[in-house]
Amino acid sequence: MLETHPTVKKLQFNDLGQPVLMLNAPQAYHEVINSLQGEVHTEPQQVPYDFVQAFGTSNEELQRLAKIAASSVTDNGLLWLCYPKKSSKTYKNSDCSRESITGILADEGYEPVRQIAVDEDWSAMRYRKVELIKSMTRSFAATAKGKERTGQEDDQ
């Protein structure tokens, strides 16, 4: 049996050979991609997917890719949006940050649930549909449903 790549483990993906969707992955990520057992699609071909990962170097690019990713993932699938770390030497001109992408999928009903360091250049944030989040204990939310669940006032 093949050893699971450490990054795949961090992304919580149970690789059983199913196809995955990988949007705009950088060249440096190909070692991770090549470690996956199933087909890796770079454009949606067989929607929905159990695992979707999108990489963007600007808020505008990530917003566009996030919409594609959200419409391509199963309701309970893994949806990860990756953005350059502020400390990245490769992507030092990026306007992305944890704060700027937190609510990027709020209109689609997704809340961020986890953040990881992918490598020295990339951070990743996982999103889930609000209704599938078992427990929302934090004091902030990006979606209207999330705000309702956390008792947060809607700023309108």
C-alpha cells in the first residue's frame, strides 16, 4: 500500500482512488498531485467531487476559483482554498490574507472551519456548508446562517 503524502494527510483527504479537482495548482505542488491515487482533474469534468482544492494568488482570482470549487464539491466533501502566506518569498505581492478570504464563500453558504500551512509558500482554508457544521462555538461567522447559529448580530 502506498504511503499517503504528508500534505494529503494535513488536508484530511482519505485517498481511495476517486477523482479529485485541483484548480490552478502551482508547479511546486506537483509532487503532492502525483502522489494521489485517482485521476486529478484541472477543470470540472465529473461534478461533484469529494475533494476540491483551488490555488489563487490574488483575491480576485481566488474569488473566481472559489465559485467553481463550491459548485464542484459534494455537500460533505473537502473544499480547500489556498492562498500565499504573507511570508512567502515567491508570492510576496499577493493581496490575499486569512481575513480577506474568510467570507469568500459566504453567499454560497460556506463557513471556514480549518486552516493549515500547506508548505513554506501556501496556507489553506477549509470550508463547509453551515448546515453541516456540527458545532459552531466561535464568536464570528461569515454567513447569515452562521451568524444566526453563533448569536452574532447581522451588520446591515
